[in-house]
Amino acid sequence: MISFGTFVVRAVEIYKLAILARVLLSWFQASPQGHFSSFIHAITEPYMGFFRRIIPPLGMVDLSPLAAYFALDLLVYGLRSAGLI
């Protein structure tokens, strides 16, 4: 049985991989109706939409995935430094 802290860290790592997959899919002409790309979009959009409202795109560059990725890192760092995980 894994501890709660290990579960949280693994869940955050998986979610960071989903954000990375979304960024990579945006670079290629992937079909938005595909099962994988629509799944990745569905699970990452609620979280990344928050950052997109705060950080507007700079021309063709969207920095919201970068901010979302680092916010997850800060979350894990904060939980570790507080001794919660």
C-alpha cells in the first residue's frame, strides 16, 4: 500500500505528463476529434484554462502550460517542505 504523499506526487507527475502531451500535440496537426487528443484536452483544460485567463497569449505563444507545469512543481515542493508528504 502506498502512502498518501506518494500518491499525490505520482498523480502530479502523471498530470504534468498530460500537460506535456497537450503541448506536444499542439505542435503537430493532430486530429482534435481523436480519442487521445480529446481525452488529454478534457483533463487538462480546466486547470490550464485558469492560467490562460491570467496569462494572455503573446502572439502565437501560449505560456499557460509553462505556468501550470511550474505551479504543480511548487505545490509538491510546498507539501514536501511542510512535511505533509
